[in-house]
Amino acid sequence: MVKKILFIFNPIAGKLKIKRKLFDIIDLITKNGYQVITYPTQCSGDAINIITKNDENYDFILCSGGDGTLSEVVTGIMNSSNSIPIGYIPTGSTNDFALSLKLSRNILRATQIILNGYLMPIDIGKFNSKYFVYVAAFGAFTDVPYRTPQKYKNIVGYLAYLLESIKRISDLKTKHIQLKYDEKVIEDDFIIGLITNSLFIGGFKNIYNENVGLSDGMFEVLLIKMPNNIFEFQAILSSLINVEINENYMYYFQTSNLIINSDKMEWTLDGEYGGTYDHVKINNINNAVQIFYDN
């Protein structure tokens, strides 16, 4: 019986580099005994729809793009209740989750890692009725990935995110949050909140990198308070640069479930716009999908 894979890719991700290697990827996979069905995404949400509506039996789904493309593929699988494995070729601007999986930025090397066949289960976050792979976030700079124009990402890559963040420093605003987890309640004003399952966020190490397990059933949660003056702001920046927790300005904890109440505010899911909410319930779905990684 012929082995088949569905190859979903974002043709405009990360300086358009997938286009230059498309033939080589398909050739390598074909030589390893697979029939390849390709699908270039046409718009946001396209990968979700193609997987949810597709009833073909594939050996695995291969996707290429940024973390947003991977997130759409995972959402499609979760919506269809299909346990099909995922292969991920990272070609976006940051590729945080690919760093956690130790996937190569070399496209053909990443393809070969997938063909080598080492699978690991990973947790998936459920955000109300939506899903995310590695981060749900609110507050300062968390919307930079989806508000940065794609043409700038394609020209200068990750630098585009940094430039957009610098432009936004003067727009810092607080979010008043009530957060419930493990029979505890936190209520305070924050400039940023991150609920993560990744060794890297925004291209940098997660502040509690050594505690992160991608399949441990737990989120790492970081909340940063609004600084009252420039000196407190500098203290917060220093802690982040040095990858350490400053308990005067930060909350850090691990949990599998949390509820957040607030005024209506925007959320970012895996670097993409996740919607505007005043009530959010977030659950960790342990070992929800399987993904190829570099053993």
C-alpha cells in the first residue's frame, strides 16, 4: 500500500524561502517511498479548513511556515479528532516551537529529521473553544507578530518584530486582571501576560527554561506588573535579559488550568490574533498530538 502525506505550506512565510526548496522537499520525500499531496495555503485559517474537511487517510501531515501555520494544522487535527502525526519544516520569521523541538532551520535537514521518524507527544492548550500550541498572551508587544506587515518580515525577518516593538514602547497600558488557578486568585494590573508551553518565546529562552516540559501537562505562566517609573521599568528589563524572576514585579507559576476575567482585551495565540475577550478559560490537553522531532 502506497504511503501518503499531505504537505501544507505557507508560500509567503519567512522571506519566501519555501518556494526555492519546494521541488527538493518533494523529491526527497518521494525517494523515501511517499506519495505527496501538496496544498499551498491561500488565506488565514485555510490549513484548519483543509484538514477538518479532508477525510483521506494520510500517514502524516507535513507543514511548512511559521508557528501560525503549525498552529492551524494542530487546530485542524484537534477539530477533526484525528490522531495523525505532524511533521514541521520551520520557515517563518521566529519559529519558537521549532527551537523547542530542536528542528533545523535548514529546510532539507528538517525534512530528513521528519523522515527519520522520531515522534514525541506534546500538550496542546485549549483557549475557550480555540486551540494553541505554545503561547496564549495579552498585553504589551504580544500583538507585534500579527501587526507587523508581512512584506517587512520577508525583507528583514526577526528584525521586523524588534523594530515594531521599539515603535510601541510609548504605548504601554495596564490590563486589570483577575486570574484563578489551583484554588488561588491573583488580582492586579499587568502590562503583559504569557501562558506558555515552549522553551523559547519571541526567539528568546523562556524565563524558566529548565522547568519546561512539552508533554508534562503544565503551562508556565508569567505575569508582569506595570512599572511605576523608569527605574522599575529598567529593573524588569534587566530581569528579562538575565532570564530571572524578579518577584517585586512578576508572578511566575505552573498550572494546567486557569480562568482569567478582565475588561475586553485582545489575545494573541501562537503569534496570531486570537480574538477579544473578557472571560477566558484555558486548559492543558496533555499529550494531545504527536510531532516529529530531532532525537
